[in-house]
Amino acid sequence: MTTTVATKLSKNEAELLETITEQYGFVSKSEVVRNAIRFYLNLLSLKPKERLITLRLINEVISPSKRSSSELIEEAHREEDET
């Protein structure tokens, strides 16, 4: 079963969608949206600790910090142990 969903995007969102489609070689803007929705839903299905680790890893790839991903993961484990 498939479902079709329509949405309105701002001009900036539409331009970003176009840029992402071209920059990453997606076949279409619809493919980008499908992948983004699937990624988001899969992320939501993770347990909170796993979600935090995944988001920190993604953040490290997008915006590298002085700390490595493994250091960020260790920090997440310490934070969990403290609670």
C-alpha cells in the first residue's frame, strides 16, 4: 500500500530541496522527501539512548567538533549512567 501526501514548502525550503537533490545525485525531489521521511521515522523508532548516539554521530559528520564521535558516545554513556 502506498500513500500520497501533498505539502507546501516555503521558497527557501524548495530551494534547499532542489540543491540537495542536485548535490547528492537523487533522481528526484520526491526521492529526497521519501528518504528524509523514512530516515526520520526510523530515528523515532530508536530507544532514546540510541537516538542520542545517532544524532551525535550525524552532528559530528555535518559539523565536526574538536571531540571525536567516540568521545561524544562515551559522554552519552556517562550521562545515561548519571541518571
